Amino acid sequence: MPRPDPTLARLAAARGADEPLVWVRERRGERHQARLRADGLVELADGRVFADPDAAAAAAIDAENGADGWRSWRLGDTGPSLLEATRP
């Protein structure tokens, strides 16, 4: 099992339960879903689990060059991005 990113693990612990993650790519007409598990790992809808939100985002869109999951994934449909949620 991968070890979660420490920043993501702190956010998950503070939230206290699994949180839905949403990434809407409006220009492409895409909506991707995942969840931030209570242990700080990101689980995609297909069950794949990632310690890094960037890796989860890249896998969600099958991107070879990577993706910025910290900015892309939001807590729920209208919540802050992971980057915004983890800033002091």
C-alpha cells in the first residue's frame, strides 16, 4: 500500500472521513470523480489508489505528461482545490 503524501494525510485527518473529489474539465466536457480517503490516499472511481494527487489526476485522464492534481481536484463540486485546502 502506498504511503500518503503527508500534507494530504493531514487534510484527510482534519476532515475525519472520506471526502469526494471532483475534477471538471469544462472545455472537454469531462467530469472525473475520486475520493480522498481518511488515510490520506486518493482513490479513483475505478478503484486505483494513489499517494499523490498529481499521479491520480494523470491516471484519471490517461495523461502521459502528468497533471496538476493539487489544483485540479476539488473537495466536492464547489469546494476548494486540494492546494487551497492545504494552505495555512
